[in-house]
Amino acid sequence: MSETTGPGLQGVTAASAFAGMRRVSPVVFRAGCPDCRGRFELAAGALRLAIGATSRTTFYSFTCPECGSAVRKPAGERIVELLTGGGVRTLRLHSTV
């Protein structure tokens, strides 16, 4: 592997730059289905977050892995913070007014 050059980077290799980094575990979220009452864990990629202008239009959604139902639940500030911090894809809804 070649050494990186540039201001302050003389002699830095990719291996030395990433030395000491630990593997990060994927984030999982606990969820439940109101239809089948199933309880499970979902990866960030299985969830979608929609942020609207009000708390009534801010929600997260997923498909239940047990029964296949489309689930939509309200998302308060704390839930929004956790989901965005965990890498859940976010859609910002804009009002037409």
C-alpha cells in the first residue's frame, strides 16, 4: 500500500490511519406490530422516518416481518433523535402553504 502524501500526512498509510479502530455493531431497533402483536428487532434499513411540520405528521414506518402488515407509528422528538442517530433513512415532508 502506498503512503499518503500532503501537508501533515507524510508517511501515513491506510493501515496506520485505521489502526486501533474497532468494528462497529449494526444498530437495531426494537419494534412491535399492533396487528399480530409480534415483537422483534429491525435494522435501520427496515425503517423509514417521515418528519412533518407538526407532531401529527411526524412518524416512522416499517413492514412487520412476522405478518407483513404495513405499520405506521407516531415519532416524538426522542424517537426522531434515536432513529436519525441510528442511520434510519429520513424523508422531510414539506407543507404546501
